[in-house]
Amino acid sequence: MLLVREVMHCKPGKVRPLVEKFLAMSKISEKMGMGKMRVLTDLSAERYWTLVAEMEVPSLQAFEKMFEGQGQSEKDMKEFETIMKGYHDLVDHGRREIYKIEG
């Protein structure tokens, strides 16, 4: 099992709109069978306005298939695109971290 963390550093004051997008995306991804996503914001971080989204996946192959939208309905993918439209306007930069869950 792997833990995938998306770490986003938002533009000043833009973390709340991104949180709303990720919470809506989490509902869709859970409905599509992709598992539950945890959405976190910083109380103390190396940078203000940080959002972290975490999800567990069984393998890199499963993550790649999920990321590509394989097995998802066209309706769900359109809804996903609508929710995430414009998110680049909220983010300064980010990174992805992938960890193997050992216990």
C-alpha cells in the first residue's frame, strides 16, 4: 500500500478556494471507487497557505490508472474537470510525495 501526498503551496489568501475544490474532488473520487482523500491545511509549515491532500493506493499502477481516469464514466470525469477548472490560478507551486506504508 502506498500513501500519495499532493502538497500545494497556494498564492496568498487562496488556500480556502483550493480546499473547497479538493473537498468536492474527494467526494467524486470516493463515489468513483478511488478511495477517500484527506485534505489538510497548515497550522505551522515551512510556508503559509499550504494544502496537503493524501490518499492511499494499492500500487503505482493503480494510481496511474486512477490518474488517467481509466474505468471512470464520462459524466464523472466532466464533473471532475469542472470542479478543478482554474485551480492553477490558486497555486504558486507544489509537489507530489509517494510513500510505502510499512505499518
